[in-house]
Amino acid sequence: MATGRTRARVIGSVAALVLVAACSSIGSRKPPPLDSFTAAEIYTKAEFELEEKKDPEKAAELFAEVERLYPYSEWAKRALIMQAYAHHRDRNYEDARAAAQRYIDFYPADQDAAYAQYLLALSYYDQIDLVGRDQGLTFQALQAFRTLIERYPDSEYARSGILKFDLAFNHLAAKEMEVGRYYLKRQHYTAAINRFRVVVEDFQTTTQTAEALYRLIECYLALGLDDEAQTAGAILGHNFRGTEWYEDGFNLLKGQGLSPEAKGSGWLRAVYRQTIKGEWL
């Protein structure tokens, strides 16, 4: 629900608006045309439809009429941001994005521009489905939240944007893990390793990394690549020693007479040097 800066500062009397409409339509079956009302009156009716009648679709139509009938006015600017909000409440995400983007394009320095960017990002984020679905919307949500955080770092929406960015980022990592587990279950170890490697290298800050390292131990042991398995265990032990994934990984290595330690010269050894030793060259 829009609050504070995101809603109109001036809310007229809905009762008065209804009275005007009733008086104007005496003796006529048709309600008076919208262009016979002021911008403030139409805006107020739109808010009434949104908050009292719980009809965001109708509210969005009325906010759009304010923008159409009174372009370049202060009411049109307010109606545009509320149009984006109403469309989002109606789960009409495409129109919500369009209205939010227009607001950003027309009023980039306005105090509600940050909220418009937040709504734009939410229109992608709220469509993110189960991890098994296409992740294009997740990438778009990440990009939109990044823009919010970078362009409006001091806004009241930046903190929420950061939290949702992290959740979307973790969502992408979960997708990689799901595909990796699929390949691992079918003993397609090389394909599985490629997926788990993406998580370890590109999604290190997510909650998926510990399991990815454990799954790498499984894959490399199955392929007889002991050095890589031990190095995965070393990273797992250094960063996630208190997790069940480390305990299970340690037991896997121990069962093969091995221990977690950095060995070899593969990509995992490079990760070990960079993230644990701080050696980037």
C-alpha cells in the first residue's frame, strides 16, 4: 500500500465528489463525462476506487485519465506514480513497469523517482516463480534493484531493495544447484561440476555455496580426482566448518583415506588462494 511520499499529498472529499456527480446527473441516465471534473476530483475518485472499493484496475484507469486530460500538471505527475502502484496491486506487472518507467523518464529527479524504480524492480521480482522456471525475470529484477541501490542509495526503498536483491541472487544460485543435482543424480559428473562451479565462483555469498562444495567433493571422488575433492573440502572446512555439509564432506573424504587440504593446481586451488589466502595473482 502506498504511503507517505508515494501517495498524493492532497486527498479531497469523496462524499463531496459523489454529491457533485449525483447532482450533475439528475434527469439523465448517463453519468457526467470525466472531462467535466477537475483533475483533483478524478484523482480523488481514483483513490476511492483503490482504497475503499478495492478495485485497483478501475483506479488505474482513472489515474490514467488524470494524466490524459491534464497532462504536464502536478496532478498528472501524482497520478502517474499512483497508476504504477495500482497496476502493481492488480498484478498487471507489464503496465506497472510501463507507468513506472515513464515516471522515471519524465521526473528522474523527483522525490518519488526512487519509489518508481522500486515498483519497476518489484514488477519483475514478484513474478519470480519456482527455481525450475526460466530465470530471465530474476536477472531483470537484479538489474532493476541494482539501479535502485546505485541511483537512490539514501532513499527509504534502498534497504528493501538490497534485501530483495540478495534473495533474487540466491534464487539464481538455487537454479544452478537444482540443475547440478539433476546431472549428479544421473552420474553426469562433468556437467554437474560445471553447475556447482558457477555457484562457487559467481555466487559465493549465497546460502547455496556450502552444498555446492560438498557436491563437488562427491563428483570429484566419483571421477577419481582426489586433489580436487580434497581442495573442495578444504574450502568447505574453512568457510563452513559448522555446517552439516562440512561434516558429510569430511566423512566422504575420510572414507577414501583422504583429508581436506588444498592440493593440485586446478580452478578450486585458485579459489582457495583467492578467498582464503587472499592471493589474487
